[in-house]
Amino acid sequence: MSKKKSEKPFDPASLKTPEDLLKFEIATELGLSDKVMENGWRSLTAKESGRIGGLMTKRKRQMKQEALNGTNP
């Protein structure tokens, strides 16, 4: 028998790490924040999750590049 994880209501105020904040920000930009808030992250399809992950990676790469360019004149 498999145990199903208990569904906890999603609370945006509980986001503590910068990665979690970025993840929720991107979900909001994609119009998925309502779905996440109602049903949690597990309600997203693989395509939606992959899109969020891809955009997170792209945004992190951009932030890293901007930080490097800002420190080197």
C-alpha cells in the first residue's frame, strides 16, 4: 500500500528561500499561481513544472552573468 502525502494548503508567506520565491514568481508570471494556491505544487502537470524549472534556470544564469558583469568594469 502506498501512503499519500497529506495535502497542506499552500501559503505564499511560508516561502523562505530565494529559490522558492523565484519559483512562485515565475508560476505567477505564467498564470499558474491560482492553481498552486488552491491545490499545491503537485497539481501542476509535468509540462508546467518543466516550464517553471527551465525559466528558473534561465533567470539564475542571467542573474549570475549580471553579477559578474557588475563587478568587472
